[in-house]
Amino acid sequence: MATTSIESAPLEIERKYLIKKPRPEALLSVPGCVSSEITQTYLLNPEAVERVRKRVYADKTVYTHTLKKRISALSAHEAESEIGPEEYEQLLLKRDPARNVIHKTRYALPCGSLVAEVDVYPFWQRQAVMEIELPSEDAPVTIPPCITLLREVTGNHAYSNNQLSLRIPEEDI
């Protein structure tokens, strides 16, 4: 990954919601829905949140390396780059042993001009998390009709993957 300051990385702006765990068939019936299996590993880095991700789609596997530094409840600087499987394996050697590896199934649903990403985790039976990346912090959000919203958790770090790798909160429902 190129060495650039994390502060000069692009902004990621997103809202996050705790949702009732949807049926996979309901999500996959949404035109344009794409599912993938994600393995996310956090690395030792005192300066920023650093992770590697292996994302397996039906027809390919994509590896990414990410540095992220939060600047507000909705926004973070995020530098992400695609890497090869060899670099992925090398970076796994820097795994933070205090953190669990996160496994999840992600469903990316078209939501108007945006994409709703629903993350279903094996450790919860009744709930899941949905994120929607936004063009600005004040952009309106439309919840897809197949989603039952429990509550917004934007800014609640307990539901970030970074924190889920340390501690899994009890289910809300």
C-alpha cells in the first residue's frame, strides 16, 4: 500500500443501523443484490485502525488493506487498497492477538443512488447491522422495504467491526 498520510485519505461518511436479522432469501430477491462472505482481521497499529479483509464472491475473491481514522460519529478518513493474496498472508502476520477475527455475510442492496450494506454475523441470531455510505453528513437516508429497523447506532462504537472484534454486545431483541 502506498505510504500516504491517513489524514489526506478520502472521507467515508456512513450511517449505521441495528436491524432485525433479515431472511437471506428476502435480501437476495432485491434486484441487484450482491452477497459475499467476509473475513476481517485487525492488525497491530497504534496510529490508526488497520485491517485486512478477504471477501469471497460467487465468482472471485478480493483482498483489501485498510487504514481508518475516525474524525466524527459519521465520518472517517479511509485509505483502502486492493492487495494480492500473498500480501494479505504477509499482513496477517501483524494480526492483533487481542482481537477476534470477524466473519460475516454481507448483502449489498441498491437503495436509490446509494447502497445499503447488510452485515449478518454468526454470533447473533435475531439482529444484524446495516450501513449506508453517504455523499455528505446531511444526505437523506431511505431504508429498503425488506429491512426492519430497530434503531440507529451511528456513533455507537459498540457496533463497529473494530469493537466487535474485542467484545460482542448482547442482542437487543
